Amino acid sequence: MKKESGKVTLSMFLLVLAIIAIAALGVYTYKIYNEKLEVSKKSSDLQNQVNNLNQTVTELEGKLNNSPEPVTSFTDEEVKTALTNFLGLYSASQCDIVLDELTDKGLLDYTYSKNTDLGDGRIITNIKFSDYKNAMLNYVSESEFEKNWTSSLFYKENSDGYLVKSEGGGACEFYAVNSITKVDDSSYSATATARVDSESTVTNVTFTFTIKPYNNKCVIDSFVNKNRPN
């Protein structure tokens, strides 16, 4: 009977150990599960924060893209200089010496003797079209350049990137600015005198023009000669 009692006691002891082990395993499993839930929750919260930040960035970009371009204020002298420089090029365009004018200003290296005659009234110049454009953007905006300083002058870019133009000539009309009147933040009217080459006759002309900032410079954005509308 004593031996039977000993066996029962050992079995009970092992059973208790087993219960304790199972309980400990259960507690450990529960802890791991909760930790995974916490990590999952934190990951979800973090993703929500990222999504909210992306949404904020998108909204800010939209506001920036839709915001009006800031108005840059130029002095009267800066506006007059911009118009005077433009009129020099405008005059040069009437007698096909725009490239010469830009070369005189140190912005191009145009050499007439390096032209290639295509035999159909057109020539290939030694000037890259991109260099011509960059030079002109010191005085005009891109929209004014595209409108009045490319195809309207019979200027094109060939497959090698060089400027091709029609051979031209004629008399130049030189201008001297008399007055400039501000209409609004970017619009002006101006009066000037005009003289053709060496002729002594002087005529009065009126211009309207708009300006625009480009690379911190005051450039002409549009121009109309009231005596010779475009």
C-alpha cells in the first residue's frame, strides 16, 4: 500500500508540472500574439501617417501650381532699357541682321563667310539654333520668341541643330524712345521717333508692349507697332 501511495504522489507531481508547463506556454503564446497585434497596429498607424503626409504634399503642390505668378517690379529705367534693346533687334529684323546684332552684343559668333548656300534662297548659318534662342531670351520671353523670332523671320532649325534662314536684306528703321507710359503692372505704351537708315526724314511712332521677368531680367513679352501692326 505504501508503494501504491508513492506512485500516485509521483503521478500527481508530473501532472502538476505538465499543467504548469502548459500554462506557461499559454502565457508565452498569448504574449507573442499581443506583441504581434501591437506591431501590426503600429505599422497600420504609421502607414496612415504616410498616406496623410502624401495627401498633404499633393494638396500643397496643387496650390503651388495654381498660384498666380508673382509680379516682379522693375524700375522705369529697366523698362526703358528693355524696350531700347528690343527695338535694336526689331530694327535689325527688318533688314536681316539679327544675328549680326546679337554678335555685336557679344552673345553669338556669327560669321557670314561661314554660311552654306543651299541654292534655293536659304542658307545654313554657323550658329546653333539653341544658341540663337538663348541669346534672344536675354531680351524677349519664350512666347514672344516663338511668335515673332522664328518662322516669322524664316528661321528654322535643321537636323544638325543649326539655324537655317532665308537670305534677306533691305533698309533698317532706327528708333529713339521719347516716352513710356505705364498702363498696369506689365503693360506699357511708348512713343518714339523713327528714321530709315541715312534718310533725314523722321516720323513719330507709337508702340504698346508688355514685360515679363526672365532670369531676373526685364524682357519684352509682347510688342505691337501701332504704325505697322503685326
